[in-house]
Amino acid sequence: MASYRLLIKPSAVKELEALPHKNRLRVVSRIQRLSGNPRPPGCEKLLAEDLYRVRQGDYRILYSVNDAELLVVIIKIGHRREVDR
């Protein structure tokens, strides 16, 4: 299976940098694994848009998948109480 390219929006980079160090490392690892499998077990397809969400601890990663270009775009990273709204 081909590997997907990862693109993180600048706003998501800021959200990532704001996370506590230990959590940031886990979230980065989770994002990297999306390049091999953009729809891992436990991911949820959101109804409103063509977006997916994965959970890493208390944090959520919102992203879109473009299969034609083999591209995963990270849109938002945040604590679940903020992202789930």
C-alpha cells in the first residue's frame, strides 16, 4: 500500500506546539501513523464534512483524506472538550 503524504495546516501546527511535551510526542506519533493508514481502527468519519477524527488520549486530531493525491491534511488538533463541539 502506498504511503500518504502528510500536510499540517499552520493553525494546527500552533495547536500542536501548545500541547504539553509528553502529549505532543504522542500526537505527533499518531499523525505519522496516518501516513501508512489514513483510516485506522477507531477513526470516526464526521457527518458534517468529509473529515475524519482520531483520538490520542484526551486529544483529537481532525483531518481530511485525499485518496487521489495520497494526501492527509491535518486540520485541527485540540483537547476533546474543545474539538468535539
